[in-house]
Amino acid sequence: MDRPKKVSHKQTKKLSRRKRRSYPKLFLILLILALISWGGLKLYHSPLFNIKKIKITGNHRVSARRILQLSQVAPGISLLKISPWQIRKMITTEPWIKNIQIIRHFPTTLELKVEERKPIANLVVLDYIFLIDDEQIVLERLPEKDGHLPVIKDVKTNGIEIGKPIRSDSLANAIVCLKNLDASLRESVEEISAATIDDLSFVIRQGTKIIFGKSEEMTKKKYVLSAILSQAKINSQKIIYIDVRVVSNPVVKKIEN
């Protein structure tokens, strides 16, 4: 068995000298850290970064005054003391606001960069009209329909709350299909019936009903619809309905001349 090596007196003195030399370095490091902490604390409480200007950008539907009110930020508070998480939480309680960026422009300006929700359709439930976006969020109740957007009807819901999503598979299917239509066809959609997923249908500006069904085989369905509608336009034919639920065997009903 190997015996442990003995440390000589000379080696012990050498180690002691090294330790003594390291004390000033350690003290210097601690002093620097203390100064940094003290300086940071002074800056945190300093009026140097107090907000003098709040800039609100990206808003169209929601007024700057409303956004400022929701933010609960006032001039005079330090840019270092604001909580971006808390500001975002407060402002996004407004249904129209999807997201917001909180940008500090040092030394004294705070920018609130707003991303608003975009309405995709009127939703008619009983005698009420609501604006909804593509995430099924209810944006507001309207006194009358927005004429620039299609009307979705026949959706079964368990209640509607402004600012909350509507839980409906048939509505979700309708929105996915609407968003994925070719732009020219999507813009011509006036009415959507979404009682069930399988019975989803669109009525376009020409009065033609398109029975679309599930949001599957979208590329094929769009191609078939484009071909049928283009041919009908060339032949000056009036189509009553097109059923593309079985895309390999579409059904077309025309008005006979």
C-alpha cells in the first residue's frame, strides 16, 4: 500500500503565500460587484429614465386614449420600472387587440406597438350580429351587418361573450375553408351556412350555392370549382348549386335555357 506523501514545511509556506496574494484580488472583485450593484440601484431610482412620451402605433380600431388607459402607464414612471408582461396583460383584455410590443426608447420614450385583430365575417345568432376573427374571437356586437364581410349563419353555440372564442367545430371548419378559398372566390362569398361540418355551404355574389363540406382536399376542390365557374361564365350559364363534397364526382345543377 502506498503511503500518503508528506507536505514539507517549504511547500506549506508556498501555499500560504499564494492564499495571501489571492485575498486582494478577491476583495477587488467583491468591490467591483458592490459598485455595479450600487450604480444599478441608483440608476433604477434615478429620474434620468422617467417617461416623458408614450407613443402608440399600429392602432386603427382602438383609440390611443383607450390603449393608454388600459396600460395604466403614466408619464413620470421610470422605463426601468415598467413591467412589459403586466402592460401586455392589461392591454390585451381589449377584444380588438391581438398582441402588443412594449419598446423602450431610452432615455424617456415608451412605444406601445399594437397588433389589432382583423374581422373575417359577420356571425348571425338569433337576431344578433357579431364580428368575429379567424380565431373565432368575438370582437364586438353590431347594430347591423358589415357589408364588406360575409355572413355566417346556422352556427349552434352555448353562448357568446365579447372577447372570447366561440367553441364550435362547424364554425372552425367554415373559417378554415373560407380563408383557403382563392382570393377572387373568397371575395365573392356573401353568405355561409355552417350548421354542421358536412353541410357547410357558401352562397356567392352570382347567387350560386357551393356545398363545400369538410376542409379537406382543398386544392382539388378549389381547382374543380374554378373550372366549373369559369366554364359557366364562358357559356353564359346560370348555376344553381355546385356540390364538391365528393370532389372526384362533383354535382352541378344549372338553369336550363
